Amino acid sequence: MPELPEVEGVVRDLKPLVEGKTINGVMLSEVIYSGAAQGKQCIVKNGDPADFELVMAGMKICRVARRSKYIFFHLEKDGETFLMVSHLGMSGAWFVVKDVQDITEIKFRKHVHAIFTLHTGELLVYSDIRRFGELRFLKEEADHPPLLQMAPEPFDEGACEHFLQKSELPKYANKPIKEVIMDGHVISGCGNIYATESLFAMQIRPTRKTNQISKRRKVELFQAICAVLRESIENGGSTISDYRSVNGGAGSMQNRLKMYSKKTCPICQKATKSVVIAGRTSTYCPSCQK
């Protein structure tokens, strides 16, 4: 699943391509419509697909921004402001092309679920192979309360203090530290890849209980998380499995990862071990991480 750096890369690529442009119309896939007919919300999450197509027509894309792992399309129509929130799920990807056939990878071209026709003639296309992503039309963030419950951006002032305070709460204190730092209510945007990397950098075993880590070490861990997130942003994110930036672009952070999915430790050369934490496979070095 794309994490903060990958979503940041998508946003940076989208901004010059779509900001200031108007959506003339939208066409959603038959998969979305058939899901709605069966009472299942597929990709379009908070309304009828036909209503989504209708309301999006004429919207101007004023600004594209990232919040945690979400993409916020700030919209305007007839003097009113709106918001379309996109989550990429496991395999969502955005493309800006003249024609759908311009999407070079067949697997993305075969799984197009939303085509936004821009007034310039270009197509803003959302493709999603596994269909775990979301498109959510809102008047404002408060219309979807979970968005208001996200932790501060990790680079913002007060984010570390938020992490420290949350980590001391009874609901988190006795949990494995890996599970806690992947919780978006505690730290925004840190998923399996960068939690694995930051814990290895700090030589902390992912299974260690949060209340067994000192405040000083927690601060250092938070700083390590920020450092690896920044490094990944600078390197275009990690292109693993189905993640792509806009128009199929790839990052190179996967070549710099030290522990995620590794079979041997780069420090001691011993075999790594894996354990499932919060439903995610966590790789660690049993020798270096305590």
C-alpha cells in the first residue's frame, strides 16, 4: 500500500498537470455501477455513481494536496468549494493522458474505473487493479469524520509530542511499537515499509511493547521515522508491486531499503526473521534489534 512518500510523489506530479483545469465530465466503470446495484460501494464510497458523475461535471480543480496517505482535490463550482478525497488503496494509480490507450502498462489500462475529461481535452484517469482505493466527494473534511481523526503531519510542529502523548495511552501502551507507529491516529503516513526501516535504524525489535521504550528513545524513533520518510520523498518513493506515480513513473527508494523484505541483515549478515503484527509481515534482525 502506498505510504506518505509515495502519495506525496503522486501529488507533486499531479499538481502541474491538473491544477486550474475544469472537469467537463466524468465516466465511471461498469464495475462501480454493478457494485452499487448490489448494495456495495466500490471505489466511489459515499454516494450513487450517477450522482457522482453529475456533481463533478463543471468542477474546477483549484489545488491538489496530500494529507497523510490521502490525496485532496480542492474543487470549486459556482462560487462554492468542495473536496474530492482519493485513497490509492493497494494498487490505485492516476494518469493524465490524451487517450486511455496512452497508459503503457496493460494491467492499469485494463482496470480503469474513472475518467475525468478536462476542458483542455486531456483525461485524468484513475485505475485500480485490486479496487481497494476510494474516491469520496465531500463538501468539507468534516463530512467524513475519520479525516479529522488523523494524526498531525509528521513534519509539523507538535507531531512528535502528539506521538508521545498517544503512545502513553492505555490503548497503545501495551501494544507492539510497530503496530503503534503504523496507526494513522498516532503518526500520519507511516506504514509497513517505513515502520520497518525506522525500527531497524533504531535497533528496536518491532514486537517490543511500547511502554518498554523510554521517552528519549521514542523521540529518537520519531526522528528516524521523519528521516526515512524524507529520504523516500527525495527518491520518489518505493516502487514495489503495483505502486506507480502519475503516468507510470517509478521511484528508487526500494533500492535503499535496509530491512524491509530482506533475507539477511546488512549489519551482521545473519538471517532475518518475520512476524505478523497488525496484519502486516514485519521483518527484523533478531541479533541487531532488541
